[in-house]
Amino acid sequence: MILVMDVGNTNIKTAVFKGRELVKSWRVSTNTNYTSDEYGVKMLSMFDHVRLSVSDIKGIMISSVVPSINFTIEHMCDDYFNITPHFVEPGLKTGINNLYENPKELGSDRISNAVAAYAQYGSPCIFIDFGTATSFGAISGKGNFVGGCILTGIRLAREAVVTGTSKLPHFELVLPDKVIGRSTITNLQSGLLYGYVGQVNYLVGRIKQEMGEDNATVVATGGFAHYIADQSDAIMHVDALLTLKGIRMIYEKNYL
């Protein structure tokens, strides 16, 4: 079995795979103040809860967009699994031709998404990751990663409108029945969430146009993927484990 970890700004998503089969996945909050022991105790608790043994883990692969805790996570893996983990980083075999102007700039989470999207859905393909930031990536019909775009995530957008104004209240991220709201709360909810659906639809359309790939498959992942996909005609598939699957695939390409 292998353990894969997707270290994001908000959550650390973790999965155990036996070959290509998912055994279990879970997530914990990202906390830059945690020690390696605190993360280790959480990990052991998760393993105990699902009746897995750390001795069953033979390899660990990590994608991280939070460099400040990489050493902590690596130290945890060494201490609690007796395994030095591998990180998704430039120079690894991915099976994807990265056409970024500076390929080293591309985040490890987006590389992992590209690998999984291409493997599962073919090309041309557009993948959207609804995380702390929302990122779009485009894979051409030739299987090249040609670029994408990044915008503010839904939770960050909510925080900005609440903290950046004097009178607008905090509101839950609940989609109202109608765009036209009749209270400040429903105005904020509809503006943010339906506005986000509009952004997704427009950006997918522009990406397809610029790629010249009207038949591109569109797959979404991340915490708000189902939420937006339910309202967007542009999104064809939702895969909550896309990033973790991509990390597993990169491990297999390089270390098996």
C-alpha cells in the first residue's frame, strides 16, 4: 500500500491506495503551527479508526503548496512510518508535456490534476480545482498542458467581501433558489455563488475557444466542485479524488 498526501492551504487530504484501488481517504485542517508529532498523532488516529496498520505502507508521495510545513510533514513520515517521503516536484516523469513558459512554476497540485485528468478523461481536457484558490488547467488534443488561469476561491471571496466592508454581514455559503435576492444575506449568497457559476461557464468557453477544442472534456474537483457543477452546464464530471489519484500515478511512474 502507498500513502499519498495533498497538502493545501486549507486542508491536508490523504489517501491510502492498494495498487489502483482506494482503501481510504480523509482530510485534516492545515496548521502551520503543528509539530511533526501533532501531525503524527492525527495520522495514527486515522489509521486506527479505519483499522489500518502503518506497517502496511511501503511508500509515501506528497504534493504540497505550503512549503513552510514540508519539513514537518517529512519529519512526521520518517518518525511514524519509518519512510522518507517523495514530493511531486520538477524533473519527475509525468507523461504530460508542460508548455508553461517556466515549467517549474506549475504547482504540484496542478501537475497532479493534469496527470489524473489526462489518464482518466483523455484529451482535450479542462480540469478545475475548487480549492483555496480556484485553478483551471487545459490539456490540448495532443496531450500538452498548455496553461490555464487562477482566481480567488469561494471562501476567500466571501471573506474579502465581509472583512473589506463595514456593514455587510457574515453569510453561509448556501445557494438561494433565485438570483434576485430580497435580503442582504440572499443578495450576497446569490451574487457570490451564481456569479461564480457564471465565471466558470465563461472561462470554460474562452479556454475551449482559445484552444480550438470545442469537444474538450471538463472535470472538476475540490470542496465546492459538486456545488458549482450542479448549476453549471460546462462541467461534465466531478472527481473528488482527482488530485490524490494524480499523486498516486506520479508515484507509480517514478518509483515502482
